[in-house]
Amino acid sequence: MLVVTFSCIQAQNEFSKTALKENLLNPEGNQTSFQEILKKHNGKALVIECWASWCSDCVKAMPKVKELQANHPEVDYVFISMDKTSDKWKLGIEKHDLKGDHYLANDGMKGIFGTAINLDWIPRYIVVDKNGKIVLYRAIETDFEKIDKTLNNLK
């Protein structure tokens, strides 16, 4: 029982080695490890959104994401799509005018990356502080007040 409790606590403070090693596709067609993506944003607070263009809850949450971006311009935003094809993913970025860095999981929600971050619902938001520590591990589309409060506490 103690091991399980410790594992859950650890998972919420840092990403698993499996998640960090997993490659994601960028819009230019190159594979980048999740660890490299996080390194790129080191020194800044970061909101990670896992989403998909086919997800109605994701689309409904887009105005709230844009509101977060307007209220927290000091924060970096990374969007990780669970779309099945890169064409649908790229069309979704353009259609919703998403500002930030974009990546596509190579094997969807239930693949290696999704499993490594316990992805059971999208949209899913993760907030990372400027030191790379996870400060909010599981937030969904109804948690924008919690996300906003977390970002305010990081200022």
C-alpha cells in the first residue's frame, strides 16, 4: 500500500521516464522527445493541454484557453494532440487559431504517451512551474478557475 501511495505522489510531481522518453511529432514532421519539449520551456511556467480536433469538450473549452493565455502572457502553452492523423491535427490548429507549441502523439490517447501520463479524458491540462515541477497534474475543462489560481500562485 505504501508503494502505491508513493508512486501516485511521485507521478504528480514529475513525469515518468516513459513519458519523458516518448517522441511526439511537431508540425514540421520531426520527432521530439517530451523531455526535450519540457527543456525548451525550462525557466517559464507551462500549461500543457492534451486535446483532439474531434473532441467536442476540447472545442468548447477553446475560449477559456484563450482567456487563460490573455490573462497569463508570461506562461508558455504546449498543445499535444491525440488526433489520429496529422492532417486532422493541423486543420484543428488552424481552425481554432491555437497559439503555442504543437505536437501530435504518435499513437493516440491510449498509446505510450497517453498511458504514461494517465490520460483518461480530454481536454486534460497539466501545469508545470518554471523549475519543471508539476504543480497541477490533472485538470479538465471544468477546472479553469483552479488552473487560473495555480498560475496566479506561480507569479
